[in-house]
Amino acid sequence: MQITIQIPDDLQQKLTERASQLNIPLETLILESFADLVEPSDPDDTPTAVVLESLRASLEDVKAGRVYPIEQLWDGIDE
């Protein structure tokens, strides 16, 4: 099945930028958004694209030396 939609230029630009940030095709972003409208996902399920983006950002932090010793992981959590 093929569906054609017309969207305003500003919305297309925002969607294109978001798809680029998530490193997924624009079509995938749109289809996943439609799927969420029809069948909302479990609120505890993090979308794969978000997980991958978080992992990419974490890798950048490690490469840049922005890391903390595991002993400090929970420091200040009770405050």
C-alpha cells in the first residue's frame, strides 16, 4: 500500500530534523508516529530510536572523558 500525504513545509522541516537527530529515515519516524496514534505504546517502553540516541550520546561522553567512578553513582541520591 502506498499513501501520499501533504504536510506544511515548516512541519516537514521539523520532522526531517528530528529523524536526522534519531538517525532514522523520515518515513520511519512518520510511520512510528501514526502507529502510536492507532495503538499507543506501553509508557514504560522506550522507543528504539531514543535508546540508540541515548547510547550514542553516552559514547560521546565517554570519548570526551565525561565519566564518573562507579563509587559515585548514588552519591547525593538521598538529599
